[in-house]
Amino acid sequence: MPSPAVASTSSRAFTCQRVARVNASIAIIVGALALVGWWLGIPAFTSLFMGLAPMKPNSAVSFLCTGLALQLILSGAKARPFGNIVANVLAAFGVLIGLATLIEHGSGLDLRLDDVLFHSTLATKNFLHPGRMAASTALGLLLLNGSLLLRNFEDYGRRALLELLSLLAVVIGLV
């Protein structure tokens, strides 16, 4: 019979994994609903709450990729080479979207990422860059997806960096 300390650690790990699964599922659902909302022209699907700014299509795709990558990881993608590759590709895509958006915000350069999805719908909005996600969203997605990529490394330093990136993403989300 395991000691109470081992049982407690095991219980905490199970709870953390369950919370991660719920969060991954929420990211998938929110991202998918926002994309369906943009596609079908249903504003209620593009915003979490009426009156708030809508989720940009690039953000929705990034949420979807991040959630799918996390679900694959939690279902043992590391043990299955193809699942691990797909999880890494999805996380890398999230990193690239976040990084490219931050470059756009920081340099004023327009990489035209905002126009890839739903250009005609977004063009009717009266904003300079109507499809561009907020810099804080891009940074959060960059950090989260970066931490998903770092999970492939077993050494302590990279694991600590993974935890730091995840924590920073949570802090950015709370601000």
C-alpha cells in the first residue's frame, strides 16, 4: 500500500492532469466556435460575452492548435511517434503565429497574417488591422506553445523554463 505522501502526490498529479484536459477542451471549443462564428457570420460565437471584442480568427486558430496539442500530449503523444509529431507541429504553429504577430506589433511591419482568414468580413471593420490579435494574446500563445514544445526535453533547466513560460502566460492572462 502506498504511503500517504505518495498517494497525495498521485492525487495531485491526477487533479492537475484533469484541469489541463478541461482547459485544453475549453480552448478547442472556444477556438472552433469563434471560427464557425466568423464563417457563418454569427457574432455571438466570435465573442465570449456580448459586448466584448470578438476573438480574431488568428487567435481562434491558435487556441484550437494549442488545445489540440495539449490534448494529444495528455493522451500520451510522447509514447506514439506520430502523435508527438502532430502535437509538436500544432505547438510550433502556435509559436509562429504568436511570434509573427508580435513582430507585426513591434515593428509596424504588416505580414498580412490578418488577411489570411475571413478577409472580406474583417475588411468591413473600421480598424487599422481588424484581424490582428492583441499583443498580449500573441505573447500568451507564444509562451504556452513554447512550453508545450519544451516538454520534449528531460533536463531540469528546460523543465524549469517550461514552468516559467507557462506561469508567465497565466500572469499575462490575468492582467
